Amino acid sequence: MMKREQWGITLILAVFVLLGLAYSLANPLHEATDELRHYRFVRHIVQERTLPVQGQGECLIQSHHPPLYYLLGAAATFWIDTGRDVCFQPPINPFWNYRYWEVGVDNKNQYLHGPAERFPWPAERRAALLMRAVNVLLGALTVWLTWAIGRSLWPKRPYLALGGAAFVAFNPMFVYLSGAVNNDIVAAAAGGALLLASVRLLRDDADLTWRWGLLFGLLYALALMSKFNLAAMGLVVATAVTYVAWQKQQWRQWFQVGLTAAAATLLLAGWWFVRNQLLYGELTGFQTMTNIWGGRDPSQSFWLAVSEIPYAWTSLWGRFGYGQIPLPESVYSGLRWFTRLALLGLFVPLLRPDRWAEWRRTGLALALLPLAVLIYAWVLFSYMMVSTAGPMGRFFFPALPAFGLLIFYGLSQWLTLFQSSYVEKHGEKRRDESPPNRQYAIRNTPDFWAAVTVNLGLISLTVVALVGYLMPAYAQPPEFDDTAVAPTPIAQFDAFVTLRDYKVSRSGLAPGQPLDLDLYWEVDAKPPGDYYFFVHLIDQYGNIIAQRDTHPGLGRFPSSLWQPGDRFIESIRLYLPETAYVPSEATLSIGFYAPDAGYRLAITGPDGSSLGDGLVLAQIDIEPRPDLATDLPNPQMWRFENGVELVGYAYNKRHFLPDDVLAVDLYWQSLSPALAEEIIWLQLMDNTGRPRSSVQATLGDILPATTGTVTLALVIPADFTPGSYQLELFLWDNVTNTPHNLMADDGRLIGNHVRLAPVAVNGSP
């Protein structure tokens, strides 16, 4: 092995470990997907000296998973006494999934975090960091295995191996999960080990012996003890062994290898399946897991799984937390096009007969890479059809080494086709020249420049993802000084906090548009606990037409952490619902309330006068949507899955007395000329969320490019108390007796009903 190559893989591994540890330190406790339940598995082993059982215990644990990673985590942390029960529940941020698909810092933390997690770390944090460090090492092993597979496939093209290894090492999601507590990284390592052994069997032109059976049995057992979806790697192993048996007519040895591998697997991993059978009445425990965690009917979820493929793709590259910390769409789109181009490059040798020799040299060993990729693409899709947690790219990690090498090999084919390669033109001439010249030739191949260019880009992406998206999601809001605010404070909230200044982004707002609000807070005294902050937009009839509730600092600076003298800027965004009634006038107000006691903090002005419990900041005009130029009232664009669209609606009035009649005109369009007798169902909901009055009507036939109108009349119940009441609109399928789903522009399902603008009930009849 060349010294430069040794330095290359060493450098890649060193940078990967540093990035993995950086992600681990930046990520607060239990914020990674299912980390709390993986962490509980390890602590259960440490504290109870046994494996957890599905359905037993007071909390959810990933008890259905095989125990290899958790035993490693327990070995690393058995000496740490966290002082907490296995089922300890950290304080949850109830607003953590607000508009989870958006890039930003708005309530991205699932749990509330404080100074106790900072250095010097408490015992729980130390235990979690050590478990994460185990995963960083397993991630480094996966990277090394990727490099070793590449070296076996292309011994004369070392930069293909280095490039493929770096492609795995600097995938932001792989680095992120390597710095978290989970069993997906050990699954990637196990998949890489089985693939390496299969490639070596073919590339070494080895005879089948019982030793290969013992090796495959050992690795397969470790794989099954890592994660059950590694069972699919048996197809890759079987393909390699069967090909060698066919090529060398070693069918007796084929049987010997299979028997030895099966015996070794049963000896090392069989106990796990026996345990499952005794505990759950099934070998895998999968059905028990589905009963506990919930699942899908695969006979009815195929197209739903298809619609989730884009999400699975983005989560393969970087959707941190539970998917609520995404990267910009431009990143995913760029990676998508890059991957397509690279995969197309795999077919470039078909256009160049002079490159066929390389295919013949690698033979079936190279074909094992796309085989592994296709197998795990199907494993991922199959899981998407049976589980709501299915569309996660991490379930593809066992094939990540194969995927990374294929991507880089395909890219190298394009570069070889379109660039003049120094090695291709002069490599044979320099065969007998001095080593420095040979090294120069190798360093000037397309492989070298692709490895350097592409992976510097991936390293940059991984660093940007860390410092630009992950870290800000958990950082406290920015501070301010006196130069940023007016000299006179605006108001004080119950002697705890003073509003020093504020900025409102606009005075007019259309349905679907955001209103940005910057608030400059100065803490006067430490509150006794956590208070929620609210922003209300209230129309002229007293209806709350838009609302935000959150912990201060968008979940990152709850009031229980405040200290006197703290100053921070609260930058909050309020979206006006797309069904908001226009034209209207609205009042923007803010305040704090105690979530358990239900009272609001009293507000006083600079002169000590009472301002109530909701501070009015601005008057906002509700205007028509500029993107929907139509004569219809309240223009809309709600498309149901049967091709019918709600394009507008109107009320006979906006405020009512009990026993009044609420008439609603609904304007519809259709994409097809013929419709079944669909049912429109309108419900009036009271303030407890119960339907109190409803009405149904037949939609009827609507021709394309025409608008049909249906008017429904609801009676306001006589016992309604004054307040604001919501209307929910369904389009019902008479055949299946289920509501039609709503579809977004990109085909995603976004619910099964439309919430129209609220109406006000005032007084009594």
C-alpha cells in the first residue's frame, strides 16, 4: 500500500471522528431520533442487569431491537450512576413540531434544555456522550470498511476507494447519527463488513472452504444482533458464494459453506430468536412491536409510501432531530441531480469498448454494489408500507458503503470520458520510471481530482449543516444593547420582564402570508416557573384568526432559565390561515400566561397604569391574496384527492346570536367532467372541539373550467355561549365512507378537511 494512500484514509478517519464528536457535543440530550428510547435500553441493561421486554415497564424503550449496540453502550457506561430511573422523562417542549418542515430555529427542540447539560457535564450527559462516542467509532469503522471494499475492487485506482470512503464519511446525516445514540451506525458497519467479505471472496479468486462459512456465519450473526433488517444482506452473501460454486463447480463446498455459516449464525445469534419466540410467540418480535408502536396496512399504503420517497431521500442526507431540522431544499435538489448524474455514469463504459476490460476484471464483485443498494432500497420501501416511521434514510445505512462507492465510480466514468487523463496517455510510458513520477501520474487522474473536489464540497456541507442549521436550532436567542431599543420601555409584564421595544414587519396581511414580529425583552426578576408566550391576531368581531403559543425564545429560552438582567430578542413569525376572511381588520396583541394555572400576567405601562393582560401592538388590515386574482369571495385553492377543488366561500354574516342561521356559500371546480355523488359535510365546532351542529349536501356534477356553487345552512345552537367557533369542511366519499384527503402541490397528503374562518356568537337570543 502506498504511503500516500495510508495518509489519505487516516486523514479521512481523523476528520470524520472530529466532526462526529463535534455533532455529538452540539446536539443536546435526546434530541436525535428516538435517542431517549435507545438511551433507556442501555440504562436498563446497566441498572437492571437484563434486557428489556417489549410491552413491559412504565415507558417506551426500543426493546424490539437486537442488543449488540446496547451491550457496547452498557460496557462503556456501566460505571456511571446517573441517579435517575430508566424511565426518567425530560421536560417536553409542547410546541416542538411547529411547522417542522421549515428551515429555521422556531421550536426545533423536542425537550427543554438548560445550563445543567453544559460542561462540566452531569452524569446523564456523560453517559450519553460515551454512548455517542461508541457510535463515532462504529461510524469510523464503516468508513474504513468502505475504503477496504474499494481497494479490493480497484487495487490500481486507490482514489476511487478514498473518494467512496469520504463520500460516506462526510454525509451530514451519517455524521449526525454517528454522534447520537442509536443502532443505525452499527447496522451500517455490519452491512459493510458482510459486503467486504463477499467482495473479497470474489476478487481473491478463492476456493470455497469451511473457513469462509465460519467467517460469513460470524459476520451474519453480528449483523443480526445489530438490527434485524440486516437479514437482507444474506442475499448478497448467497449471491457471492453461489457464483463461486458455479464458476468452480464446487457445489459440495457450497453446501459445506452454507452449513457452517448457518451453524455459526445459530450458535451466536439463535438465542435471540428463541427468546423472541418464548416472549412474544414470534421469532422476530416484529408484530408485537407493531402492536405497541402502531403500523400500516401494506395492502393500502403503497401509494402513501411512494409519496414519502422524497422525504426519505432528504432524511438520508440531513434532517436532524425527528426531521424538524431540515436543510434548504436547494441542497437536496443539488444532491439529487448530482446522484442521478453519477449513477448514469455507471453506464458510460457501455459507450467505450476500451473500458470493458475493467468491468471484466471486477466481474460480479462490482455487481454486488448495486445489488446491495437495490436490496436496501426495497427494504426501506417495504418498511415504509408497514410503519409510520418508515420514511427515514437511516434504514438505508447498511447499503451506504455500496452506495458511496457506486456514486464515486459513476462520477469517475464521466470524468474519464470527458477529460484528458494523464495516466491514460502516459501511464504505460512511466511504468519503469522512478516512483515519484508514478505518484505524480496517479495524482493527476480524474479519480484524484474527483476525490478532492467532491469531498471538499461534502466536508463543507457537513460543517455548514453543523454550524448553520444544527447549532442555531438549540442556541439561545440573540442579545441586544441600549443602542438597539427606544429609551422608554413599552410595558412591564407582572414585574418579571419588560418589553423594551418591538418591530412589526407589515401593516397589511393576506391569507397565507407571514407576519414577523421582533420583541426586545429585558428580564427584571426571576419568574417562579415557566410561562408561555402568546401572539394573537383578533378580528373586529372578537375572533382569534391567527395565534402562536410558545415558550419564550421560540422554545430555546424558557422563562424558568431567566436571570435578572438577561436581554434577548424574540423573533416570532405568525402565519395568517389561508382561509382567513377578507376584507377584515385585526388587532395584534401579545402576552404571557401560566400553562397550568391558566392566568395571564398583568401588564403595566411605563407610568404604572394597567394595560390589562394582552398588550396591543398594532392594527393589521386583512387583504385579498395577490396570487389568486378572481371575482370569487375569499378565493381558495384546496384540492381534494378526487380532483375537486374548493376555490372560494362566503358567509351570510360574521357574528350571530343563538338560534341564528349561518349560511355558507361554497364555490367548487373540478379537474374531470364527471363526478360521483360526493357529499359535502360542514360541521360547527364548539370551544371544546366537539361538533355541535352539522349539515350535508350532495356536490353534484361540475364541468371542468366552470364553477359550481353549493349553499349550506347551519343553525347556531341555542345553548351556545358567547365566543368564537370554528367551521370544518369535509368532502365525503360515498363508496368508501371516508373523507377525501387534501393534496399539496407536490402531491403530499395534508389532511382530510378544511378549517374555514371562525364565526363569533355574541350574547343570547
